[in-house]
Amino acid sequence: MDIWGKSEQMSCKQFEKLIPDFIAKKLDYPDLKRFYEHMEQCADCREELDIQFLVMQGIQRLEDGNAFDLQFELRQRLEETRRKIHIHGIFQYLGVGMEIVAAGMLAGIVVWILM
């Protein structure tokens, strides 16, 4: 991943391996971002995520005896993921901006001292 938050592309095979960790909320930020970006671009993987989420969460809910709307829960989880990625991106841009301002101030101080 570069300083602007751009990440390398994820393969379908990598995506499928990460589905259980996504469902369990165990992905770190770089993997979460790549996972989400791939899911948005790949209909097959989006469908695989739907199926695995429904199966994994559905079995657990049936065992617990809880009522559930898994499609809604998956949409909520994906929206939460989108917001996390967006907020992280904002903080990355702010961090780069602060570094630029700090470097400019340091350069200004050095020039002022040398004059």
C-alpha cells in the first residue's frame, strides 16, 4: 500500500480465504480495504460472501434460537466497513498534510536562522 492508501489488487482466491476472517471481524485495515475493494468489483466473490455469511451466521443463529435478518446484517457490516475505510483515508490525507506543513515550517526556520 502506498501513502495515498492505494493497495494492490486481491485475487478471488485470496478473497475467498479471507471471508471467514471478515465475518469474524478479524481483518486488519490493509486486508479489510483490499477485501472490500475486491468485493465491490467482483460479482462472483460478492455472491460467495453472501453465501458464506448466510451459512456461517445462519447456523450459529439457529443453534442460538435467535431471530435474524442476515441479508440486512451483511449490508450493515459492509456499510460499516465502507465508513471505516473512508475515515481511515481522511486521516491518511490529514497526516500527509500535517507532514508537509511541518516540513515547510522547519524549512522556514532553517532559512530564518541562516539569514
